[in-house]
Amino acid sequence: MGSRLAVATRAALGSRTERNGHPSLRPVSEMSDAMRTTARKLVSPGRGILAADESTGTIQKRFDQIGVASTEENRRRYRQLLFTTPGVGEHISGVILYDETIRQSADDGRTFVQVLQEAGSIPGIKVDTGAKPLALFPGETVTEGLDGLRERLAEYADLGARFAKWRATIVIGDGIPTDFAIHANAHGMARYAALSQEADIVPIVEPEILMDGEHDIAACEDATGRTLAALYEQLAAHRVDLPGSLLKVNMVVPGKGAATQASDEEIARATIRCLTAHVPTEVPGVVFLSGGMSDEESTSRLNEMNRVGGAPWELSFSYGRALQQASLKAWVGKDANVEAAQRALAHRARMNGLARSGEYSAELESAA
Ligand code: 13P
């Protein structure tokens, strides 16, 4: 209801870009049709998203683990390896890029955007500028990146990005997350989502409740639920067209340091219960982040949710570490290992593709 009203209101008022003084003669209905189609393609059966949008600081940490210097050329060589993996588009519907990466090209002169488009994967872009300490709220963060975002989105659209990502982090601890931090992040994320849709770019909204801590699964369910409730309230208030958006979120899991861990089945049930309570059915898909879960946990938990079935949204993946870790380790910076590294990525993509329909099993890992 909320989103239908939003679309009707936008149709009546005309395109937002016109109102903001930018020349756009395209009707709003056409804009939202294209975004809705892109959003559905990103969660089409058997496929999911590769998050390859590590900021310069984060990729440095990943490269440190394999003893590779984080130079611009090494980052380009690594991303080239990922994006030129034979058949990558079969299970990878879209790839999230970083500002540096969306401007880079492969050895053969094609831009990475072209490489992905030709492989059948939709290029996307990370647009937030990171989670920063929230002033006067010790231990909590707020995600920045709204300044100049309208102009940056227009440039990314010109470069070929069809979807975007904005990540907020929520920490569980003594007395946190506060409602204030949840609200501040939800508000910023909704402003980003509205600006993205104005630029005809599908917003992925990503609130990540971090796994760090000793909290139990109930605490994660509570924090995830409060965060999603605030987020969807803000998205409605900002008139965001939900069918032209996607949710990226953590699974509901106990903290890494919790005394009691949970089974895949408990995690799947808690996650679906939490999403059902807070995510409108107009959202076409929920794509999970891996957030520190192992490669196989990320796959088997997604599989469990799809095996149980009955969710109104597509349940898919948008993994960074859980898709790339094996590939990075196989590569260790050497050209001679590129094929092995590509095989490792293709394998994880295929396993997660199977998890989209509950057809994954652990035996398939060793069969590879
Ligand atoms: P992980 O799957 O490594 O958590 O990364 C996903 C992501 O894009 C985090 O913003």
C-alpha cells in the first residue's frame, strides 16, 4: 500500500529529476519499470550478486592475508581475474564495484563494465563512504556519503552502473544498538535510496547487524527486527519504490563469541521469522551478506531457507568474502594461478546458485 501510494504520488508530480531542475523528459513510470526489471534480474533463479566493492582499506586487509601488495595494478589484476572467470554470468547476476574499479579496464582494453555486461552480469556500485563513529554515541556508527551523492550517482549511471549499495553497521553490545543510532542510519539509507531511484539506479539497502560479540541469537533477531522496522518506515516516508529496490541484510545468527551456536535450521527459521515481520512483500528480493560466516555456512544456511521455502521474496546472496576467499587463496598474486583462482570462484558461485533452490548439499563440495 505504502509503495503504491508513493508511485502514484510520483506519477502525479512528475519526475523528481524535473522538479530538481535537471532536464529529464522520461515519465516516472518508465523509470520505475526499468528499475523494477533490474531488481528482479538481480534475484533471478539460480543466481546472486558478487560483492567485489571492497574499499581500498578493506582490500588491503584481504591482500595482507595472502602477502600481496595492495597497489592499484594488483587490485586491477585481481578484479580482472574475478570478472573474466569463464561463465561467471551463469550464477552471478550482478557485481558490486568500488569507485576505483568501475573506472578500470581489462588487459584487452575492455572496461570492467563491458566485461561484466558481456558476461551477462549487471554492474553495480558502492556509494557510501563508510561507517564513522556516531558522535556522542560510544560504540555506534553512522554511515556517511550523502554529500554530492546526486552528482556521483549521475556519473556512475553514465559509467554503466544499474544498481547501488549503501551499508550501515549496527553493533550489539551493552545498551546498544540505541534507537537513535538505528534511526540515524535508517534515515541516511532512505535518503540514499531516494537519490538512487531519482538517477534510475536500483538501491540495495544494506543494514548489517555485526556478528562481533557474545550475544545470543535472540539478541540478533531483536536488533535486526528493530533495524528493519525503522528502515522500512523511512523508505516509505521517503517515497522509495520498493519493487525497484532490494534488501541486503545479515542472517539472524548468534554472536561469534556466543557460548551457544545455532544450527542451520534455527538460523533459517529465525531469519525468515524476522524478515516476515518487517519486510514488505513488494520487495522483490532479500540478498544476504556473509559477514564473517564461513564459505560453507553461508551456502548451507541460504540453502536451508530456500529448502524450507514459502517466503514471499526471492532469497539470494550478495557475498563478498564467502565468494572470494577461496579464490584469493588460490591466486596469491601469481598469474600462473589465475585459472585455479577462477575455478574456485566458479565453484562457490555454482554452490550458492544451487542454494537458491534448496538443491545444495555438503557432498557437492568434495565432489568438485
Ligand atoms: P561479506 O559477504 O564479506 O560480508 O561482504 C558483503 C558486503 O558487501 C558487505 O558490505
